[in-house]
Amino acid sequence: MERRRTPLHRIRKLVRNRNSGFHPKSLNYKWFLLANVMLGTFIAVLDATIVNVGLPKIMASFGVGLDKIEWVITAYMLAMAVALPTSGWLADKFGYKQLYFIGLFLFTLGSMLCGRSSNENMLIASRVIQGLGAGTIQPLGMAIITREFPPSQRGIALGFWGISAAASVSFGPIIGGFLIDNFSWPLIFDVNIPIGIVAMLFTIVVQSEYINRQTRKFDVVGFISVTLFLPLTLYALSQGNAATNSEGWHAPYILGCGAIALIALAVFITAELTVKEPLLDLRLLMNHNFGIANIILLIFSLGMFGSTFLLPLYLQNSLGYSALQSGSVFLPVGIIQGIIAPVSGRISDKFTPKLPIFLGVILLACSFFLNSRLSWMTELNFIMLSLYLRGLGMGLIFTALSTISLSEIPREKMAQASAITNSIRQLGGSLGVALLATLLTTRVSFHGQVFNGAVKQNSEVYKNTINKITFHVQHNAGSSPANATRQGQMLMLSNLNKQAYIEGINDDFLLAGIITLIGGIPILFLHGKKTKIQNLPAHE
């Protein structure tokens, strides 16, 4: 009797078939693999963008301030930064397919735990699990693309890879806003679960295993030192002006964290430059284009990723937007970025990557400078103009910068180069979030003191203003004269605090713009002309 074939048998037969598009020898294989990587990248970036619109609701739900809730963002980025250096070694040792699948599993598990968090500490711990998964997915995705695609197609492939990130930038805030307004904030994490399951199944069916037989020894000293350096640095930055820290930057535990972090950094750099098989081969930074491109990426990430949480806070807390309304304004950003990214890749392949990078930096800086002029009466058109410029800038920068940074890196070093690039990006983003969140708290307090100090209760202007507010409250709210006077004073104080909050956000955006412009200076030193590429095509 003939054995009945199940759908799983048919899938396995399809994968084994040499003529199948899923087979590594097929010309279509690399495009199927690109689609697989794009799906994983989509959910990893989606979670970073979807959370931003939910921060005000999460803060209200747990009753915590910005100094605590910022760790919902930084814990994710920090875990990514810790996982990134090890992902290359683990992929070389155990196989790219296996580790990519594990990364998807950790990310999906972390998403499930985030949605079931009962307090902020559990949420932060769950975000760490998510970040470990994302820190595995993203660098392996870039390494897989650069390994499978020949140099002549690498720019366009990275451009399409950027579309997945752009789609997350566009639809993440909208999806998050819709779920928060109509249901609850835990669903912004639960939405990742079905996508993660599909991505895991896609990985099993599509991707073939690749193991680097020249596996190096694991750098224990480098791993321990970088794992100490990153969290201690971010903790010191975030707690320097925290409400719970009365001693400020001079607090003993802040100074202790800073000292240990500096020692750990020194040990890490020394180990990576001296050991035979480092965790991160920092010697790759001696490559001209790769080193300069990563300097640009570090500076760029400080401003770009550090400012991502500011606009949703402004729209919801200052202008009274709902989560869905604040999320919908980001829709054009990803669409524009997705359209421009392949164009930037094509320009990079045909001409020079320096041109799109330079234009992108200028546009992005202009976007931040426009955002530094916000008020409580800012029109939506003004806000959207800054976001249009941001989408153009990001689309131009990312693909071209990835192309030029890897242009002179040998194929066997791609995993290491990808790990370094992604580590630096996450490090810059984590430091940027901590830096700008701390600056926001400090500047809001500063402007509040200035505004309150400028109020002269004996002045005629103050008295006339209070009288008009009191008259309005008394005749429209039905309050007694005494209550109306107190309510008028409270309304004035509330308005001053709102304006101080907006001015603090403006200061953050101004700093982000300045940092972005500084990041454009090293572009001048990049090798713009095509150099001899050391990478060989994956399939002749």
C-alpha cells in the first residue's frame, strides 16, 4: 500500500529539490533568503517603534516617571548591544540558520512575557529577552545578505532590506496607537507573536545552514568586560539626575559605576586588540572606510535613536493627541524611507555613496532643527514637514552607509564587521536615549524655574491675567469666587509647566540636530571612488 504523503513531506521534498528556488544552488535562493531576513528585521524594528507611542500609557499604568520608563527602551537596546558581539561567533560555531531561529524564538518569547508584565521591573526584564533575540536577528540578517549577494547587487539588496525597517517605522506607531486606544498597551507586544511564529517557520523551510569551519575561540575577557561596560554606563547616565538621586552626579554609586565602566572599557579595548581571536575584531576599524563609517554611525545614532521617543511624548502630553493620532504622523516616514532606500543603494552602486550620505545628514539635521521650534500651538503641517525630511534623510543614509562601510571588507570577515556595525549603532542609540532623557529632565526643571521666577505676583500683568482667568472659571465652571481664584492660579501654573516641558523637548531636538551635523564631518574623509573589492560573489 502506498504511503500517504503529508504536507510536511512535500515541503521537505521541495527543499531537497535542486531545481527549487529554496535550494542554495538556485539563482532565486538569495532572493528568498532576503525575504526571510526582511521578515525577521521587520518584527525586530517594529518593536522598537511600536513602543514609543505606548510610553505615556505605560507610565500612567505603572505610575512611574521618565527616569524609570526610559529603561523600557534602553533595556531593549542594551540587550541588543550585548548580544550583537557574540552573535557572529555563535553563528560561526553553531550555524547561521540555527542561531537565526533561536533569535526569532527569544524575540517571540520576550514579546509574550512583555504583554503579561504586571509591573515595570518585569516589563524591563522581558524587554531584555526581546533585545537578546533582536540582537541576534539583525546582525545575522546583514551578514547573510552580504554573504549571499555579490558586490554588484549588494547595494540594491541592502536597500530592499531597508524597506522592512521602513515598513516597521511607518506601521509600528499606527498599529501601536490603534491597539492602545481601542484595547490596551500589552497588545503592542502580543502583536509580535504571530509574526514571530511565521518567521520561524519560514526560516525552517527556506534557509539552508551555513557554518564557518574556521571557528575561533570564545573571548571570555572581552565578553565580560563589554557586558559590564554597557549597563553600568547607561545606568550612571540615566540616574545622574533621577528624582530618587538627591546627590546628583556626585553620588557615590554613580561615581562607582562610572569608574568600573571606564576600567571595563579599557580592559575590553586592550583585550580585543591583543588577543589572537577577539570577540569583536576591532582591528577591522583600521580599514579606512569601515572605521570612518562607524564613527559616522555612532554620532548619527546618538541623535537619531536618542530622539525617537521625544515626539510621541510631545504629541500626547503637550498637544493632547491620542496614541493612534500620534502614531499616524509617522506613517510617511517609513514610506518615504522605503522608497528612497533602494534608490540610495542604486546611486551607491553606480556612483558614490558619499553623495546620498551627505544629503541625508543635512536633511535629518534640518528635521531636528525644525522640531526644536515646537510650541503648544504648533500646527500639524509643521510637524509633518519635519517628518518628511526625516524619512528622506534616513532613506538616503542607511543603505549608502552600509554599502560603503562594507565595500573593502573580506567576505570571511562579514559576520565580524556586521557585529561591530550593529554594536556601535545600538551603543550610540542607548547612549543617546540615556543622554537625551537625562537632558530632558534637567532642562524641563531649568525652564520651570526660569518661568516661575519670572512671575511677579505684584505686577499688573499678573493680576490682570489672574483676574481674567478667574472671571472665565467663575462664569463658565460655576465656581465660587474663592475657588475660581485658586483654580485660575492652578491653570496658570499648569500652563507654565507645560511650556517648560515643551522647551525641554526643544532643547533635546536642538542637541540632536547639532550631533547629526557633527556626524557629517567624517563623510569628507571617506573613499568615495570605487576601490578594489575583496569580497567574492557567493554563487558564481
